Amino acid sequence: MPLEQLDFEVDGATHEGRFVTPPAGDADTCVVVVPGAGHGPFGNIFDIAMYELANAGVASFRYESWTTGEELDAKTLAELHAELAAAVDLVDDRVSLLVKSFGGRVAFTAFPDGVERVLGWAPAVVFADESGLDDQRDVPLGDLEDGLDVAPDDVAGVDVPVTLLYGDEDHFYPEPAEALADALPDAELRVLPGENHSFNEGRRTVVAETIAALAPGR
């Protein structure tokens, strides 16, 4: 499976990226992966899903802008939004997003232009009564005692089809998952029996659902 190291720069910082393409070379679309806080984009279920997507004619771009909790705590939401926008601009060809856990909180709160669809692997979005993002965007995440205050209106601008996958043993299911599905303009919630937040319990099911969402018609 062709794999290219494709690092990119955002505001003077260089981040590691990997670009996986289909064996034939031509891709129907490209998936940009936004990982979770503690589940990096390389290895485990991410490798399996990206290679299977490549076999289905879909390229993927994964990037890593933090490798430790301390590095993530030093970042701001604005910086994470800028990194995602830069990754989408770098691909710039029929882009979809695959967002895992905390990556959903990043992507849904500043949705990049040019994205056609989204697959959420257990997005870690729990709504607050009121949005606090205007005051929190430039604050290091580690300085936010109660985390980011995301309200339903903060995700209302995601105006593309979204598929949400949650395991029925995930602590974000059912209430947060159902609330997120209701708040997004065009979302389908799908529940994976026996799966938890790791997305490593039922890998075949996760991959099958991923292909169905991001390689429609395959």
C-alpha cells in the first residue's frame, strides 16, 4: 500500500503526516483523520481502517501534532482548528473527515470549508448549558479546569452528512451521543454492540461501518 511521509507546517511548527493512497493510485476521495486526545492516528484500528479504505479507492491523510498529554495541554483550541484547516487545505481534493473522540470536539466546533462528509468514531462531545468557546479558544487546554464548554449551537454549522458510531458500552452513549446527533443538521447515529470507547473490540465491524460511511457504493 503506497505510503508517503507528508509533514506540514502550521504557524512555524512542523507536524508529522502520513498519506496513504490506493494501490492503483487514483482515489475517489481523501479522508483526513483527526485523532483523539490519547489515541494517536498511527497504529491499531487506524492502520487497519486506512488500509482497507485504500483498497476501496479512498486515500487518507493522518497527522500528529501532539504525542503526550502535556503537549496537548499546552495547545489552544484555536491552534487545533488551524492545524485541521491546514491539513484539509493540504489534501484539497474531495475531503472527508474521520474524527475520533476529542477530534470530534475539534472538528465540529470550527468546521473546515471543503469537507463533504464526516464519520465520527465516538466523538467526545458533552454539551454544556451555554457555550464558552469565545472565551476559551485562545486558552491552553490544560488551563481549563472544566474543559471546553460546547453548546448545541456550536456544532450547528456542520452542514454535511455525518455518521456517528458509538459502542453501546461507551460512556458517551446514549445521552451525549443522542444529543450530538440531534444537534447536528444531518446526522445518523449508529450503535455498535459490545464496543467501548477504544474502538478496538470489534475491529471488523468498525472497519465495515467505516467503509460504508466513507466509501459509499463499495
